[in-house]
Amino acid sequence: MFSKSKIFITLLALMLIASACGGSAPTAVSEEPAVVQEPAAGVSTEAPAEMMDVSGDLVIYSGRSEPLLQPVIDAFKAQYPNVNVLLKAGSNSELANALIEEKANPQADVFITTELFTIQSLAREGIFASYSPSGVEQLPSEFRGPDNTWTGLTRRARVIMYNKDLVAEDELPTSIFDLTDAKWRGQIAAAGSTNGSMQAQIAAMRQLLGEEATQEWLYGLIANEVTFFGGHTDVRKAVGAGEFKLGLVNHYYFYLQQAEGSNVGIIFPDQGEGQIGLITNATSAAIVKGGKNLTAAQAFLDFLVSPEGQKLFAEQNYEYPLLPGVALREGVQPLDGFRLADVDIAQAALDFDATFDLMERVGLP
């Protein structure tokens, strides 16, 4: 186990408790998609002859929830019908603990995470095998791990969603720093310190602004009585239901809530002169070193970065594909229309010790 990184140490007890309760074993993925019933338009489901040779059990540990990953798995299984996919979904930290404990006898073949924090940490511990998926050279180089130990999949932006029934257009915040304004006291929801996307945002802010300014912002959130949830699904649903006026989330949670019929809006913050720009992060995937089905694992990573896989992430989950040329889902605002924060996401994620020290020091829930 890590000697320093709190990303695993602080949540190991939770992982062990969950395991003791019997919910941790991988389960066969349902044949019925959790999100869609048919493949997305333009996605091939016919397997070339050479693909049919790939077979066996493919065990995936995923920090992404099953409904968000299910359409991609279904499409992969359509191309590789002889592969039996077993999925273990949970928090990034919970699964990271499992991978470390299983290092001498790996049980997983592939790890998928919602951010770069966890995957960078595990790569430094030697958990992953080196592999360059087919076509990965087309992805931006900053989203590829050292020695090809991991690859980015999709990009997501940190936005503010709001309940249109509760917030007038002329009072909308324009910056994440507006969330510390006393006018919003007790009316904001966000994910807390155990959430990978929140961790990554704090890491990015430390690189952009330094320790002191980031600390001041976190203290400001706490003083403003922000309610911190374990994940963004709770945040989006609470804002959609009118329990809070504002929510700090990844952009696609707004679109998911809007699709459920809620009267919500979205703010891409910090676009003004002198503001920091839009903070983004990325999902990622890696092959577990010593996994029992290397061939199927490689085929799965190939699929994740292929036009078919990237199209599914874009169309079903409202995400920003990293592969150039893949169309966004209708209604999703392109990132090239915004000024992005000048931060090296992967590099910021490497400084996880200092980020966790900061969250602990301010007492972020």
C-alpha cells in the first residue's frame, strides 16, 4: 500500500466494509443496456473476422457508474461476442485499494477511472502494463500516460448548474469564486473530498493559483455552508428538485438532469477578463499488469479510443471525446468556444499528496 498517498489510505476502511457486506464481487454485465436499447447511429455492431478470436472473461474495475459505461460495454460485446464481460463498479479510491491489495495476484484486466488523480497514482506504483491502443496517437499527448501506462478517454468541464425556477438570469454567478459570496449561503451543493473530480479541480487550482489562494477558496466554500455530497448524481438531482439553487458539477450532469425534465441551466464559469478560464479533467483507462486476459483487455482499450467507442461516450453521456473528429451530442456546447484554464491536468494530478494535505487541513467534508 502507498506509504503517503491519502487517496487510498483514508478510504481503505470503507472499501473493506463494503467488501464484508458482500457487494464487491464482479458481476456479469446485463445483456440489456442500462441506458440505451439500440446502438447509437453510425456505430457498427458487426465484428470483423479477426475479432472473433478474442474470447474469455474480461474483468473491468470501473470508477464510472454502470449506467454510464453500459452502452459502451454492450457495443464492445456486439463486436466481440465470445468475450464475457464482468464489471465491478465502485469509487475510484475503493477500486484503487483493491488493485493494490491484489497486485501479487491481479483479479482485474482493465481499470477505468473518472479522473487522472487515481490512475496517475497507481501507475507510479507499477499497477499497469504498458500498452498503446490502436489509434491512440491521434489523442492529445497530454492525455497519454508515461510509458503508455494509461490513456485518456473523454474530457469533462467543471461547471455551475442552477435551478431556473430559483435563480434569475441577472443574478447568475460567473465564476467559481462567486460560490463563496454570502448571497448563496446554504444554497449550494457540491461533491466532497472523496470525489475524484473535486480532487482534480483542487489540484488544478493549486497549479493555477498556488496553495494560499486555493486554500482561501476552500475555506470560503465551507464558511458559506456549501452542502457536500459523495457524488455528483446527488448534487444534480438536489438542484433539479429545487433543494439547492446552485451545484458545482461536471458538465454532463447538467445535461443528464435536463434530460430528466428538470428546469435547470448551465454556466461555463470564469470566461471574463482576468478570470482563470474553464477547468477541465479527463476520464482514463489502463490495462492491469498481470491480468488474466491480456488479449481481451487490449481489444477493449482499442475499442474505447476508436471512433465507435468515442461516439458512444459523446452521444450517450454528453462528454467531450478526445479523439478528433467525433461529433458532440446535439446541444452540447463545444469546448473550443470557451477559454480553458492554462493547466497541465496530468501534471497537476501527480501532486496528489499536497492536494490531499490541503483538503485535510481545511477540513473539507
